[in-house]
Amino acid sequence: MVGAPEMMAVVDELLIALVAAVFGLAGTVVGAVVAARAAKAGADKNAETARRQVEDQATAEHAHWLRQQRLTAYEGFLEAWDECLRLTRASADPHESDPPGVEPLRAAAGHMAERARRIALLGPPAVTQAAEELAETMQQDVDATAEFLREAEAGTLVLDGRPGDIDGVHAATKAFTNKADQLRELLAGAQESGESVDGHPLLAEYLEAGNRYQTVSQETLGDLQANLDQLASLADQATAVVDLLRRNQAAREASREQFTAEVRAALGTPPLSGNG
């Protein structure tokens, strides 16, 4: 029969074994938890790295796409601008046998405006502002030139409608001079013969020729004066248009330099996210 001391020794050994087993299990559990947390942290880090790589790649691809879109828009705008310059020079060339007229220039200015609106969508704001200023001054030139040509055409029709009867004035002057010469001869003969010239038909013819000369001369002078006024008005309008064109040309030169500088900066700087 086992005594109490032996029994206590057995119990102590069991307790020691149980405690060791419990601590061993706890160590295993803690180790597993630590390992799991470490694995999760590593997975999160890898996921974050992958996410950043995807975002960086997407940002780079978007930046490349935006740069190409901007380059295409800028080139298209400058092509429309160069076409406007070509048409403007052709319109102003006195040696041009078939000037293009206003409508092709108006269409080219419209293309400039369209491309400026495209640039406004792509940015950046500095390039947009320079493009809009170029398009605006060109449109002002086109509108002013078209208005002047319309006024000039209307003025030409008015001038053609009152050419002035120069031939009529010459004919009336000649007829009146002839009648005056005939009347002098009649009066000289009547003075020598002592005869009266009262009621002589030549007197009425002379008066009629004089009235005709006066009427035709006044009408022609009125037409010529009106034509001179019309021409003076057209000359004033032409001067105003030329002044506007000169001012706009200087403004466009500055705007083009600004546009070119901003384009270089925009294409040389990586675009920010959005429309930077």
C-alpha cells in the first residue's frame, strides 16, 4: 500500500507535468499567434507595395496619355494658326491674282477656336489662356475685316449708283457755250442794224441751255460730293481696321511667345493627376 508521502510525490509529478504541458501549449499558441500576425503584416505590406506599384503604373500611363493628347492638341492649334497667317498674307498680297477672301479666313479662325477649346479640356491653364488670347485676336481681325469688306461692297454699290453725269455736264456746257456765242453774234448784228431782238427764238434757247447747264452741273456736283463723303467714310473705316490689325498683330506675337513657352513647360513637366 502506497503511503501518503509516496502519493504526494506522485501528485507533485503530475502537477509538474500538467503545468509543463499547459505552458508548452501556451507557448505553441502564442508562437502561432505571433507567426500569424507576422504573416499578416507581411501580406499587408506586400499588398500595399503591389497597390502602390499599380497606382504608380496607372499614374505613369495617364501622364503619358495626357502628354500625347496635349501634344496633338497643341500641334493642331498651331497648324490652324499657321493657316490663318497664310490666308491673311494672301489676302493682303497685291500680287495675288485670286485672293482667298473672308470666308476661308473665317473658317480657319473657327478652327483655331475649336482647337483652343480642346486645349481648355487638357490644360494646363497657362497654355489655355495663351491659346484663347490668340484665337480671340484672330477672330477680332476676321470680324473687323469682314465688316469692312461688307461696308466697302455696299459703298461701291452706292458709288456705282451715282457715278456723276460728267458727259452730261460736258454736253450741257458745250451747248450753253454755243448758244452764248450765237447770242453775242445776234446782239452784235442787231446793234449794227438797229433791229430789236425781242421775241427771237435764240433768247429762249439760250435760257434753256443755261438752265440745263445749271441743273446738270448741280446734280453732278452733288453726286461727286456724296461720293467723296462715302469714300472718306470708307477711308476712316479702313484706317480703324488697319489700326486694329496692327494692335492685334502685336498682341498675337506676345501671345504666341507666351503660348510657346507655356507649351514647352507643359510638355517638359510631368503632368499632375487630373488636369495639372
